[in-house]
Amino acid sequence: MSRIIDFAHDDATRLDVSGGKGASLAKSARELPVPPGVIVTAEAYEQFLAPLRRQITQIVRDSSTEQASAAVQELVMTTDFDPGWIGDIEAALQRSGLSDYAVAVRSSGTMEDLPGAAFAGQHDTFLGERGAESIALAVRRCYASLWNAHAMKYRDRLGLDHLQASMAVVVQRMVEVSAREAAGVAFSIDPVRGDLTTVLVNAAYGLGETVVGGEAEVDEYLLSRDGTEEREVRVAHKPQALVVVADGGTEEVAVDAALADRAAIERTDRAAVAQLAVRAEEHFGFPQDIEWAITGGELFLLQSRPVTRVAARWTRDESAERYPNPVTPLTWDLVEAGFHQSLNHSFRLMGLPPFGDKWFAMRDSYIYGNQTAVELYSGRFPVAMFRDADAIREALPEIARRYAWVQDLPVQWMRDLDTYLLGIGRLHHEPLDDKDVEQLWDHVLQISDLGTDYFLPNIAISLTQSTLYKGLLTLLQVGLPADQAQGVFDQLLAQTDTKTGQVNDELWELSRTIRTTPGLLEWVDAVPSAEGRIDELRAEFPGFMKDLDGFLARHGHRELDFDAYHPTWVEAPHIVVNQLRVLAHREAEAQTSPNQLRAQQAETERRVLDAVPDDLRYFLQEVIRLARTYTALDDLEHYQTTRLTLPMRRALRALGARLVEHGALESRDDVYFLHVEDVESAVRDGSPQALSALRPQAERQKAVYIAATRSDPDWVHGQRDTAAEALSDSDLQGTAGSPGQTEAEVYVVHTPDDFPHFPAGAILVARTTNPAWTALFYQASGVITESGGALSHGAVTARELGIPAVMSVRDAMKKLENGQRVRLDGTQGTVTGL
């Protein structure tokens, strides 16, 4: 490849070739009004640096950051380019029609799209350069800026290797904006206020660096996304403008006094800029932050990058299903970093930019989701590809290119599962008695690191399952009426084998043992709960307990709650016995055999594929296969994720006990009410004073947690919910989860402690459900939850059992009372009082 390529080159959109800025500009130039330019490739930088690497390695190793920065930059600036460089630049300028224009020379680092690593402002840009020699010097100065002290510190903070960082350079025709013309930035959404329906435009006279640098006041305009509605206009006093100087470089000049307090661009231009920002979003498939300029009446796009930080709006919309209850600080701290790493790994796989902020955060012991971020990233499924058969045919090559990883991920995940499970076994059986506080804390962190590594692809599994569901349903709707498409969709996926289904089958078999063992059903019915009676049960019914012990040995890691603070099945076997009691009272029903159901599903699939054109048949068949694969995989990854809880609880019990011995905690479980950074600081210090400081911290956090368990969280954090009105004549509206209608009394279940009291035939009302709740579904006539959707545990289980369900009914637990009779419509997603 040539050292210098133009924007139209096939490889110009590659990050490793053109860097972040260059790749974005090359892609923009395909469809948007981008000034012409060339890219000095990252390969050219590597060639230049090759003879200097050994010296640079020694400098970085032996010097402070500031000393290394100065030394490497001097080395770069005093090392001459080879003789062919100037000629290459002259040829590239002539070939691209840039010889007679001033150009901007912009650094374009190859690490610019790493999660949380935007490198904004870390590297240098040089404006108004003219001639090959001047441009060559600017390129070398860009290379040197890779070694700016602040850029090196930024890489150090992110754990990035300095010698792995590389630099391409963009050389682009300057849009020479005069002091009477304007330039600036625009966002296709408003990231400051978190408004996804509004375009934010900033403008100033002269070159846009005045706006980008944030060094002077600028105009601000808020417009609708089509540019037709101006929602707010703020005009700043703008006495100066930055302009290009004829002999090279830039200078600041005075703005005509009559213009200084006028809007920098008129309404028609403001609308045009807003529309350009939205066009950039449509082109890249994600909201964009653009730099623009207007000169000679022509609008140019100078740069475009994704918006990955927005004003947060913390709500329970996204979090209530996953985290229905308060969470202890230590549990959340240990999982939060791993979650966000997995999230950005998943976004990269799906071709979306990394998110630079928090998706979930703890507020008052409850977990809240950043709803602005959820809305920013949602709806990115390429529905347009599936609008009709011709569109699908046209999109097949792009689908194959963009989504090949979807076929590979399940195989890779299963391959890596063995490593995780072996690690679980090793850590769970590591002796802990002889470890001191610091060693125990290191053991906790090893378990956390194992979980982080394992969890990396897991969010991608969930997101891909959801995307495949949308894609399959959209494909079916191309050839079937909407009402039929949903029914066929359900039939195609109904017989997917899942780990939860296997566990439920084993629970059912254990419940049959209770029914057939003389006296056992009477024993479990004698009191509402088996809590505190397991030893008695073992003594009186050893055969049943042998079967139960085997079940718990296989599945006892299943959680009652997300928080590791709570015991699992094997530590609270009475919960399982209580579930079995519910199942034991259910009569076995005549059911179609699994083989017959699979045959019916296969026949449905055959009819669907027979109706598809020959050239699309394999594609549809593969989407069906992958939808089933990811349904099972999503369930399995959650099942395996919870295996981490047992070694983690064991380690934290030991750590908590040791801290009690040191007087740092009142009880061993109080360790859960500490933050990771506080434990880390105290155990590394190791002094009695440092350890004793943990006790009041745990007491404060425990008080906050206990208060949270006694109250319901605000749905929108910081906005106190008004008292929920009881259900009257009006319907409660939710999301359809499982089709069908039923009329019955409701029963509100808060925790597994309520399981034994659930009346047969009632409608189950809960914040959310998980596999530990499955037994209740066999007794319920319907399900209502405050959170979740069609892919939630409650909806999936309800569909499997053929009972109606309505999800995401906000405040259902406040508005409905035990014994209240309602009509539940799982098809329409409504609940009506009777």
C-alpha cells in the first residue's frame, strides 16, 4: 500500500490504516459534502518509527512521563524523513487537487475508538499549511504529538502500551472561512439535556476551531431534527474570528462591530446544518457530533464522530427486571466494571460505538439505568434490510459481512466455558483457613476477575437474541399477515431446549416423589414453610433427601436474588422444598409428548420454508436456527454465571470473619456493606487504624440498605412518585407477554417467603421473576410484573405453560391488592378491575 492514500481508497475507512479521524472522514466522503483530502497511513508512521523503537523503549522504561515525552518528541523531530517523502506528498497533493489550497493537517490515532478512549484533544492539528515541505513538517509534528505528556498519561491510565499506539495523519483542504462567514459543531441529538428529538448547533465567525476549543463564547441553536422548528436561539457576543493567513497558518482578527452581536448564521443555514447532522447520523447509523463550515454559500462537513456521552436520566425502566431489589455495595462494585466491559465489547461486535459513561448505577441501594443511553442505542436493528424480498436479497452480502460473528460466537463461548468452570472449581476448593486478610481479599478479586473474563461476551448473547427475534419476526411479517406471523414465530421457537427447562423437569420429578412417598406430602403440608426443618426431613425421609441432595449438587448455585449477599438454593434448601410443595399439589395433566411437539414445530418450519423463494430459503432457515441457538445460549450463560456466587460467598464469609477478628466489622456479613475501594485501601495498608475505619463505613451503608428494603424506589431517581391510585374502571396498561385472557383474584408476591401462601388459580403479581419462581407459574392462572418484556423469564415461562401474562405494568404491586379480582389480557397487555 502507498504511504499516502486518498479518501476514496478501498482501505481508507479502516481504523488500523487511517486512524479514527481519517477512517470517519473517508466514510463520510462517500455520501456527505466533505472537502477532499488524503491520509498519511499508520503504516507510514510505523516505517518512520521502526529504526527508533529500541531507543524509545529504553527512554520510556528509564524516564518519568514528562522526561520521556520531551526526549521522544525531540527524537521524532530531529529524525529526517527518507528522501522520497517530499515527492510522495507533492504527488498526492497534485493527484487530489490540493496543490493550490491551504490544508489542515490533523492527527488521527489508531486507538481513537477504544471504549472510554476517545483521545479528544490529546493530539495536535495544524491549520493553513501550504506546500509539501510545510506539510511534511506538520506531519512530523503530528507524530510527535502522539508522545505529548498528557497523551502518554491518558494511555497509562487506560493501561495501553505506548509502542502499540500508532498515528495516521489527515491532510485535507481547508475550508477558508472568512470573518463574515461561520463554522462550528452540531450534534444530531442534544447531549447536554439528553433530548434525542433535538439537534444542538454551535456557531461562531471564522474557523470552527474557536468553537471546538471552547475558548470563546459561541451561538447556540436548538432545532427539531428536520430543521423546520427552532426551539431556542442564544446569540453570543463574538468580537473575534480565527481565519487562514495567505502565506500559511492562522490569525485572530476583529469581527465587524455590526456583526458581533448578530447570529453567526441565518435561519435557513441553521436548518441546513441541523439536516446535515441528521444525514450524518443516518449515514453512520448512530447519532453524530459533526464539525461544519459554510463558505461562499456552500456547507461542508469537516468531521463526524459518534455521540457516546449524554446527560443521564436515571430510571428503573431498564433495571427493574434485572435488579428488582436493593443491592449491597460490595456486590455491585465487584460486578459493575465487568458489566460495562461486556457492554462495550458487545457494542463493538454489533458495529456500534462504545458507550463512554455508565449504563447502570447505584442510587440509594437500588440500581438505576441510564434511560437516555438506552434510547440512544436502542432501535439500531437494520429493519430497512427486511422490508421486502428484494431488499433482503440486496442486503445479504452486507449481512454476511457485518454479522458473521453471530454464527461464531456460540462456538467460541462453549469453547471458553471449560476454562471458566475449571477456574470455578479451583477457586471454590482453594484452602482459606491459613490466609490473612490481604490474601483473602486477593482471593475475592481473583474470583471477580474470573467472572469478568467469562462475562465479556455474555451481553452480546442477550442483545443478539433480541436482534434475532426482531429479525425473524420481521422476516415472517414480509410474507404473512401480522396476526399470523406472531403465531408462527411462537411455534418456531416454542420447543427450544433450555437449561431452565431441564431444571424444571427435575423439580417436577421431585414433586412426583413427594406425592408417591407415603407421609411425605402430609409432612410438607404440616406447616407453611420447611425453613428450619431440613434436618428433620433428612431423618424421616432419607430416600427423598438423597434425591434432593443430588439435585442441589447439580443446581444448588441457582440464585434467589442477584445480590451475592443472599444465599443460593444449596444454602437455603427450604426454598426448594417450598417450591416442590406447590408442584406436588398439581395433578399431572395429559400432555403432548416432547417428540410430538418437535414434530409439529418441524412441520411449521417446513411450511414456512416452502413458501420462501429458493434463493432466500437458506437465509431464513439460518435465522430460525440462530434464534433457537441464542435462546438456549442466553439461558445457559445465566445459569453458568450464577456458579460464581458459591465461591464468592465462601470467600467473603472468610474475609468477613477475619475482619471481625480484627475488630473491623461487627458481623462477617457486614463485609457486603463496604465499597471495593475502601476494602482495597484498608487491607493494603493493613494497620489496625485502617482496618477499624471499615466498621463505621459498613454501619452507614447497612443503614441505607435496610432503609431501602423497607421502601419502594422512585421510578425516576430524584422524582418522588405520587401515591399510586388503586385500579378502578380504567385499565392498567403494560406490554403483552403471553397471549390469552383470564379472570381471577390477584396475589402479590414480594419474596420467596411468600411462595407457600400463594393460592392455586390466582394471578401472580411481582416486580419481576427468575427461575426460582417457576413453581408458582404451575399454580397461577396468569402473571403480572412491573418490569420486563417478551424475552423476560416471566413472559417466556408463561408462554411455555400457556397462561396469559402482562409485563411492565408500572406500580402494579401498589395498585393491586391481594384478593382483588381482575381481567388480564395478555394479548393486548391490559389489566382491568372487575
